[in-house]
Amino acid sequence: MNQGLGILKSKMEGIKDERERFKQVYELLKTELLQDSAFEYDHVSCQWLHKMLDYNVPGGKLNRGLSVIESCRLLSDGKQLDEDELFRAAVLGWCIQWLVGCVLVFDDVLDNSHTRRGKPCWYRLPKVGMIALNDGILLWNHINRILRKHFRDQPYYVDLLDLFNEVEYQTACGEMIDLITTLEGEKDLLKYTPDLQRRISKFKTAYGTFYLPFACALLASGKKLDDYIDVKDTLLEMGIYFQAQDDYLDCYGDPETVGKIGSDIADHKCSWLVVKALELSNDEQKKLLRDNYGKPDPENVASVKSLYIDLDLQGVFAEYEKNVYEELKVRLEAFPSKSVQTVLKSYLVKIYKRRK
């Protein structure tokens, strides 16, 4: 054990708050990356990397990362995790947060977004601009370096590498499907079906947000991913529901609470709301959607939102959310493992009727 890691574990033992313990692990991982030989004697690069990491990695609710620790505890069937096990769970949690930061840096550039987590997107900061693309690549490569340093001696190291590579690939595929639906000259609301919306949600969101934390906890607990395929399917359904919530909050959420200004209507996104609106609209209403959806002018956006009110999409979503919640609860109860049930229930209760 290196000296810094020993000091950290000793310090963590004296901190009771889980979130604060988790943040201490981030500080260690950041310090290790800043000490990379690539930045030796290069204070300017170190300062850039330091700022970039603090701006993009530890923000938000940290739910994905913290859920790895909680899941490891629940999957231990009552066994108390030692400090090494808790530390490794926290490192895996931060690898997920690194992946989230990477995806959001790229996503904000691709979507021409303005705000993220209540502050300007990274690429919109002075001097950053398109350097953000290289920063996103750095963030992705950091994950592999962290895994190599802290898990190379673990029997599941190769499985971890494969897992993160697979989830990154699935996420990139979802991003591609999402983006090519909004190409200029090829925008067509007729393509926006429930199947397309589910595919985008599954690949862009569900794998990284729900399957990855659970899979990390499984591997860290000495379990095989292939033994939990049915659980994976349920987690992906949970992620599809989570993305529908995001689509709803993009239109109806408070930007101060959500942390960003909604732009799905102006950006011609294949969101849950527009797919449902197309399903419920008459011919005249469909024409209104075609004439106004995907146009950034505030009047066009207001026309679409007015139609959403006429269709009572808030009420429709509330009914959808209730039904999905009940269906997922039934699916969770069917799993023979009580510890798996407990983990998935902890995920579900955190997102049901969330408002940010």
C-alpha cells in the first residue's frame, strides 16, 4: 500500500458521512493523475487538468458513484465490508463519475448546450472551447489508468475493463442514434416512434446510469455478470424510465433545480413527450408540431408547449410514471435473491417522482 493510500484510509475511518468519505477518494485519485509523468515539470498543464477535473467530475448528486458502495454492502448478505473493500467500491464509483463527466463534456458540445449542473458548460468557458473534446478523451483514458492502478491485482480486473469499454460503446451508440435524428434536412417527426425513443434511452442512458453501477458492485463482490442477465434487463427498463423522466423535466422542470435549461423542443429531440404527443394528436395538431418542433424561436417553442398543455401531457406522464413504477416493483419481487431485490428497490425508490 502506498503512503498516500494509507493516509487516506486512515482519514476515512474517522469520517462518518458517506458522501464526505467518497469525496476524499476523489481527491486521492485526482492527485495520482496530476502526478502522471506526462505533466512532470509542466505546471500549466497541471493547473488546466486540475481545473478541468474539479469542474466536470465531482459535480451533481453523485448518485451513480455512491450507489456502487451501497450496492456492495447490500450484496454482501450482511457481511461487514472492510476498509479495502469500501475503498475499492468507492474507486469504482468514481470511475463511473469520470465516465459521466466524459459523456457530458461531449454531449454538451454536440448539443450546443449552455448550462450543466447550474453553471456554464465546460466548453463555453473562456479559453476552453473545442479543447473540451480533448479533455473528454483525457477523462475516458483516466478511467483505464485508475483501474490499472487500483485493480490490476484483482481477479476481476479484465472483466472491469471489458465492462467499462462495453458501456462506453453502448453509450456512444445511443448518442449517435440520438444525433442523426436531428440532422438538418433529415428531420422527420414520422420517424419518432416509441421504439426509437426506447432505443435511444436504452443505449444512451440506461447502460451507464443503472447497469454499470450494479455490474461494478457484482464484480467487486466476486460474482459473475453472466449469472444476472435477467437483472440486467430490468435495470435497462429502469434506465428507459429514468430517461423519460429527464425528457419530462427538460420541459417542465425548474432550471434552478434541474441544473440546466431545457432545449429538447428547439433541438428537435426524439423525447418521450413529443413521441407521446404524436401518438395523441389529431391531424391538425400533428401539423402544428411539424410546423414548430425543432425551431429555436421562442414563439415556436411556446406553440409546442401550448399543445402539450392541450394534450395534458403532464397528466399522461403522471399515469405513465405510476404504471411503470408498479410494473418494476412486480419484476423486482420475482428475483429469488433478496439482496438483489434490495439493491434494485434502493435504485427505484431514489428515482420515483424525482424532480431533478
